[in-house]
Amino acid sequence: MIILNSRSVALTFQPQLNQVFYQLLGQGLTWIVIVVTPLVCLVPDLMMAAWRARYMRTPVDILMTAEEKGQETVQVIPMVEKQHVAAW
């Protein structure tokens, strides 16, 4: 990108875009968008991971927590999945 924005290359291929890249990177709003956009895109994934960790724990998660606490025995209740029956 920097090579394409240099004066000699830009004048050869597209003179209208000479130094535009440098002007964009010189503005604060561009840097805010570059930093904030990925963070905003990660929020739904992080919220789903937190939701699953808190409310949809698997038996493995329960056993790992019990092992961290030093418990010898743990009662793991298996998750019962709903059976979807197709109505004909």
C-alpha cells in the first residue's frame, strides 16, 4: 500500500490518489475506526462465551471446576437433549 502511494507510482497508475493513504492515516477518526471496529465485532462472541460458561456448563466444565476446588467426588447430571420428532 505504501509503495502504491508513493508519488512516482501513484502518478503512473492513478494520479488522483496521490498521498491519499497518508492523509487518511493522519486523521484521528481513521485510527478510532481501525481500533474500535474489531472490538465491536468481538462483543457478541464474548457475550455468548460468557453465557455458555455461566448457564450452559457441560459435564467436563463441572468436573474441571471441581478439580480446581480440590473436591474428590462430584455429581454430574447428564444434559438431556430434546428429541425432535418430525410430524408427518
